[in-house]
Amino acid sequence: MACSTQLQLAGSAYPRTCEDCGLGPCKNPRFQAPAQVMPSGLVEIDYTNWRDERRTRIIRPNSCLVFEANYWHPKICWQMLAIDKRTGELRQFALKDVHSWKELSE
């Protein structure tokens, strides 16, 4: 059983990077953006983050969706992996917190 599954069963989300297995957006290889991203390119989303802060973000989704809980989303939910254009970092965005979605031309 994966470390994140054990922690979910124990009733807690795993920390940003688990000390035992390295799961998390920083170290787990499955969180590396694939070379090919969605053909639509950039997307503007109206998004509420885990601190309940709502704002517009420009992202580049990759082809990965995950159904899991983590530090920012302690209840299991669908999450999209995408590059945040502002920071250049790969982030997870809970689909339930996306209020609107608009494709942008590059």
C-alpha cells in the first residue's frame, strides 16, 4: 500500500513531501510535467485556493488528472496538474474549485 493511501486511511492528508516515500509535488516523479501538454495550450481559470482566496490564474494543463487527497485538499477529489504561468511551477488544482475556464490563444 502506498504511503499516501496509508495516511488517507488514517484520516490525514500527507504533507507536502512525505519523509518515508517522497510523495508530493516536489519529489514524486509522477508529478513531472510530460513533454507534451494539452493542445489547447494556455487556459484562464477563476479558481479558489485552499486558503479560500479566489482569483484568476493562467495555467498550462498537462494530460494528468489525479483522484486523491493531499496537504492542500484533505478530502479526496479530482485534481488537475498544470503549470502555473505566474510562478512557472507545476501545481495541483482541485476541479471542484474551478469556477470558470476559458482557453487562451498563445
